[in-house]
Amino acid sequence: MRRSLIARRRLARQRGMTLLEIMIVIAILGLLASVIVVAVMNQFDNAKIGTAKLKLSELEKALQLYSVQVGEYPSQSEGLRSLLSPPDGSKPFLKEKNVPKDPWGAEYLYFNPARNGGANPYEVVSKGPDGQEGTEDDIKAGK
């Protein structure tokens, strides 16, 4: 009888986790996973914004080179396409074969004259993450 009592106590100590304990562990793992996903997605969005700023800077440099070589900035109707085929037949000012798009797949907007004045007579803008012009998340060259 003593042996059976000792065997029962061992079995009681060796039992697995209860359903409640397993559910708590799963809930904690779910919370950790959601925190990690949010942090990674924020970094991904920040990387896209940084990429847009770099591309805007590249377009701004190409526009300045265009102005030096041609004598003026492209007109509103010529737009950024003129950087690929300058009117004087010289080599393109961009390495790409097409006018680049922003990281969200929209075309960069070009305004000549600039809408809000400023240091440059032109303005180059990305619509930003929301894809709508004129909102707070628009990304502008030089900013």
C-alpha cells in the first residue's frame, strides 16, 4: 500500500501543464508576435520614406544638371520625361530608361513654377504612403 501511495504522488508531480497554463502561454506568445510585427512594419515604412527622399534628391540633381546644360528647367508640360531625352540631343540625365516611380508605385509630381515658391523655381513631390496629393504625408524634394 505504501508503494502505491508513493507511485501516485510521483504521477501527480509528473502531470503535464493544464489547459489554462497552455492558453496563457499562447496568449503571451501572441502578444509578443504582434509587438514584433508592428515594429518591423514601422521600419519598413520608414525605409520607403527614406528611399523616396533619396530618389527626390537624385531627381533634383538631374534637374539642376539639365538647367546648366539646357539653360532652363523643363516646363510643366515637358515634366520629368525631359530628363530622359533632353531637347539638345545630349545624353539622358537619369540612368533609368523610364521616369522612376516612388516606392508606393505612383509617379513623382513635377511643378514648374513651384506651387509654394521657395528656393527652386520647380517642385518635385511624392504623394507619400496614402497616395493622395496635398496631404501631410507628401514628401517634397529638399525636405
